[in-house]
Amino acid sequence: MADEDYIEIPEMDEEPTLEDEHVDDAERIKEIQRLAASGELEAPSGADELVEALRAAVSERDELFAKLQRLAADHQNFQRRAQLNEREASDQAKRGILQSIIPVLDQFELALGQKTEGASPEAILGGVKMIQSEFLRILGNCGVTPINPEPNEEFDPMRHEAMMQQPAEGIEPGHVSMCLGVGYALGDRVVRPAKVAVSPSGG
């Protein structure tokens, strides 16, 4: 072979990787899709139908993507409105409870402003009981009921909290012998169980 026929092939610094080929393919596909959507894609002879199908597919994809964006925006707006409505409902419930409690606070203010000279303990205790009754009435209107088990009532672990074992005359084993602290329930849900003493089981 003559020297003038010799062609030197330059060595590549790095061989193209599979990832590079995928990136190049993706870029070429994007460019073809762009040209098809804009009508600039020049189709070889006999490929007009393929180009038209590609153009329709790209258009449908763009429409679906735009619809997805609108749905995502609507969902975000719905979440914001739901959060605002939930916050407003919570604030309204708190305002309702506060409006119910304010009269009880007024009664405390009146009681504390009374002169105690000459007032009997019975009269003071009676005033406190009146305020307690009013407060319990308001709680009842809100769906709150006291849990105040009577002696010999069967112990209910869902509504009672056993603080100690204490035998008592006439109390069956495993039953409440004394209520140490009133509990409260909101509807069917126990907010705080009643604290009780329980008669020990025999054996």
C-alpha cells in the first residue's frame, strides 16, 4: 500500500457508553416530535401517514399533559379550601364553647366580688354548687357526660381506671368499691376514665 493511500483513524478518548446513546436517542426523539408537532418534519416518500400519526400522538400527549396540570392545580386548590374550611369549623366550635363558658365565668366573678362578712359556709358552698351545676349543664349541651360509678358497680376497664384495691362491706369482688375521681365522656368516647378503687377478688 502506498503512503498516500494510508488514512490515519483518530483514536477516541472515550468510547460512547450505553447511557450516552440513550441520551442521544431521547434528544433525537424530542426533536422529531417537535418538528412533527410544528409541521416542519419532512417525511420521506411514502411516510406521510406515519408523520401524521406521530403528529396526532404528540398533540394528544400535550393535551393530556395540560389536562394533568389542570387537575393537579384543581387538587391543590381543593386541599387549600379544605384546610381553610377545617380551620374555620374548628374556630367556630371553639367560639361556641367559649360563648357557653363565659356565663359561668361571669358567675365566678360575681361570687368572688361578694363580701364574705357574715356569709355562712353553707351559703358559700351553695353558691359554688350552683356554678358547678351550670357548668355541668353547659358541658351536657356539648355532649359531655360524667362517669361517676356507684359502689358495687361492675368495673369497666373502658370507662374506669383502677387506682387501688379496697375491700368494702357488701361490695362484690371485681366491682367498684369507691369512686376517687369523676371521669368524662364525649358521646361514646371516653375523654377521661373515672378513677376508682376496686374490691379485690377472693383467693
